Amino acid sequence: MGGIIGSGIFINPSVVARQVHNPLLILGAWAVGGLIALAGAFIYAELASLRPQVGGQYAYIREAFHPAAAFIYGWTLLLVVQTGGMAAVAVTFARYFLDLTHLAASEWVVAAFALGGLTLINCLGVRAGTSLQNSLMILKVLAIAALIVFGLTVDWEHAVLTGKRVSSVEGDSSLSVSLVTAFGAAMVPVLFAYGGWQTASFVAGEMREPRKNLPRGLLIGVIGVILLYLGVNFVCVHALGPEGLAQTKTPASEVMWLALGETGRRFIAIGIAISTLGFLSQGMLTAPRVYFAMADDGLFFKRVAWLHPRTRVPIVAIALQGILAIVIATSGRYEQILNYVVSIDSIFFGLTAACLFALRRNKSITDIVSNERIYALKVGTAVIALFIVAEWLVAASAIYTAPMNSAIGLAILLAGIPVYFFWKGRRDRDLSRSGKEL
């Protein structure tokens, strides 16, 4: 849950409302996004039971398809998806932190310090990172619960943003090409807000009983987030109305201001700052295991696969990710990062789901799972196919609505192809020399 809930749920309801203006469509977009995330959780739960290895998606793609496809995934995770998403969230944290403290500092400086501090904490070991993560998770859930409870006390006819009550059926809900396009565009910020559940699979190799605990954590966590997200969006529409929600860029702050005045606004600002830190902490803890797996396969710098002898964490991988996130935070914008992160992430979500078809045909894998007598997870073929189609449609929508921003991510993805062959050639030469020496 901590890896899903970041800044998106506090900001993106207004982004969705600007795309689809009917209350039912606004809530429908978040419900559809939740169903997609839940389908993904079931798929990843089965993948985790079949292949409980360090690296998560990287290991699934490598085993099911080809090491080249897995490398390109890890490459884009490092340079686009994970570091880009963390940079966007760090900038959001900086904005709220500066608003609360009134410090005379630039946003990028605060964002860099936050990323650097969390990097150091997670280098101390899994236990230190997990303890911080769990503490921040409890605080952010309390902030969301407060937003929902106090938001229910406000009705949008009193909202200063609209000035008047708007009919709950206002906005065109009839099916048309423009409506389908708008709904597809609305799914980009929705899936960005739901993103992050897949990172739990990255640390499968460091969990106790991963075949049992990882699926359980994925399913319970995603269901919990869906309930929280639907609650937040309901109170945003209830308190601000669809028109007022579309007009504001800080819906959570507006709802709390209407409910409790300036005290409410400051309270939710603290909650958002804590939530962003929790998201960043989880990303620092999990994603470096992918880069570790790449290096362990001989397809990246050897030092990235180095584990600290005492803490047993990949310190170099964690530090590399933190540095790149800081670089992006100093140069990128939230809206720009949003599009190229979602477009690339959705492509690999669909590809990872397709891994199930290949891994199910591997009898040696399925026999191991059966012999260990874990509870069976079997996702229907139709669910897998619908998840793949939904993710790739969202990727296409992101590319269509923001072609220039999406092109950045696609260019980095394609650049990974020659980089893979460089590392593969280097690994093959090293293996050849070691063979001659023997």
C-alpha cells in the first residue's frame, strides 16, 4: 500500500475531472483503474508463486521471453519509470514542505535533500527501510481517513469555487468518440496514482515464504487502496462538485479548507508531505533489486550487484537510483514526467502479464509450486487478456495525448537495445577469457 499511495491521489482527482466532467464518469474512471490494478495484483500474485526471485518483473520477463527484453525493462525502470516517478513525487513533497515551513529555498534543493536522505536510510538495510516505510504508511492512511470523514461534512453548494450548486448529471455521458478519448486520457493520471503495487515483487527473494506472503500482500494491499481512493474521490466530488474539482489544482487542500478552514489545509498539507515521503521510501527500498539482478546477470556494472556484508543490501544500486532521481528532479516537471512514465510503464505491465502464458507451459516450474503445497492462484485467461489490452490502450492514449513527452520515454526505451548488446558482448568476452584461463 505504501508503494501505491503517494501524491497522486491528492492531486490527480482534479486532473481526471478536467477530462471527464460527469460525476459518474469521474468515479467510474477510478473504479476502472482499481479493477485494472486488482487484475494486475492477481496476475503478479500468480507470477510470484511461480517465480519468487529477486527482481520481480525483470525475472519474469527474462524467464518467459528473452534477457534482452528483461534488460530493456530494467533500463527504462532506472532511467524513466522509477526515477522519473520518484522525481515527480519529490518535487510535490518540496512544494508542500516549503508551503508549510516558508523556507527560502528552491524546490529542487528540498527535493534533492529528501531523495538523498531516503537513499541513505535504505542503505542501512531492509529492516531500517521497512520500519520507516511502515511508520509513514500508518500516518498517510490516517491523513486520508481524515480527508474522507471531514469531506463528508461539506456539500458543494457551499463551495466558493463554483458559487452555485451544479446538477449531478451535468456533463455529457453519452457514448461518443470524444468521450472515449477523454476517458482514455483520464486513465493516465488514474493509473499513475494506482501504480507502485508491482514493486513489492522486486524484493521477493528477501521475503520469508514469498510464495505465500507476496500474493497475500499484493491482493490485500491493492483492495485496501481501491477503497481509500474511491472514498477520496467521492468526497472530492461531494464537497467541490465536478466543476469545482476541475478548476482546482489542489483538491484535497480545498476540501479540508472548506471543512476546517486554514487548520484543515495545513493538516492535509502535512499528510501529503508524509505520503510522498512514504512513496519515495518504498521506491528506494524495492526497485534497486532490479538493477542488482541485471548486474548479477552480467548485463550491468558489476559493482551494482555488490551487497554490503553486514546489511546485505545493494548499496551501489540504491545510490545510483537516488542520484538519477535527483538529476531528473532538478530538470523535469510533474506533468511532463507523468506522461512518459505512464506510457512506458503500461507497455511493460502488459508484457509482464503475458509472461504467465509462457511460465505456465514450463512444467518444471509448476511442479515445484505443486510440491510445496502452497495455495493455488490461477488467473483466468480472459482476465489476463483484458489486463494486457487495457494497459496497452492506456499507453496508446498517453502517447496520443502527449506525443512529445511520451517520445522521451520511447527514445530511452529504444536506446536500451544497443546498450544491451554492448553489455552482452562484454559479458561473453569475460566468460570466454575465464574459460581459457581454466
